[in-house]
Amino acid sequence: MEGRIVQVNISPGGLPKRSIAEGWVGPLGIEGDGHAHPAIHGGPNKAILLIAAEVVDALAARGYPLFYGAMGENLTTRGIAVRDLRIGDQVRAGGALLEITQPRGPCSALDIYSESLKREIYDALVKRRDPSSPRWGMSGLYCSVVRPGPVRPGDAIALTGALA
């Protein structure tokens, strides 16, 4: 399973995150990226948030005022089936190696796009970390950093294996 990084995103904290030409993924995320609520977001187990461009595109087509980076993702991807990614899977993203740690539980900051958005991308099954949910991966997947490295738009993102 392989796709591409469409956009690399950072912010001083909060939404949206804005595109950068390239970034360095370190143990706590992309250098220069901040978190408005560090007790909730960030840290070694939530260093990087992946969201598929296909999810953003589908939600935008349904009327949500979204764009890449709007949902707070660090890496907007295309072509990698997030529905098939599982906790413990490792993905190579550019020069970095990441490990999927958990689905993102969407916060009230997303309400700026619509209060119904959270229900579209997250449900009780995702909350229980059950990938059988039709919404699995839509809210984003958090990753830890196994190996730091550079990331750029156009870089490959590929499943490399699972720990289990």
C-alpha cells in the first residue's frame, strides 16, 4: 500500500494548519508545529496526525468548508487507504518512519466548520478503536515517530509492516 504526501502542515497552535514546502519530523512532530492544548494534542504518541486528502475532498464535496490542513493534520496524504491502516502499523513518510498509535478523537475546535462534522468522521466504534467502523481513519490517525526524517509534498507514504 503506497500513496503520496500531498501537503505538509504546521501551525503555532490550533486550527487550521498551513502548508509548508518541507518539514523535519522529530520525536515530538514536525519542527515548528505547536499545539494550542498540549495536554490533549502532541507528545510522543500523538506527534503526527495523518488525514487522507480523499476524506477532506469528500467532506468538502458534501458542503463542509474544508481544505487541506483545516482539520489540523500534519500530513495530508493521497492514495494510501487509511481505512486499512491499523494501530501498530508502521508507515514510511518521506524520510521518516511513523507508527500508528490511535485514531484522533475530534475536538470542539472542528465546530468552526460545522457542529455536525464530528459525527461525520467519528463514532463509538472508532472511539473504541474498532476498525470495523465505516468512519475508521476519517478523523485522522495519530502517529509516534520511530525514525526522524524529512517530509515534503510528493514524497511517498507507504505501509512498511505491523508490530503485531
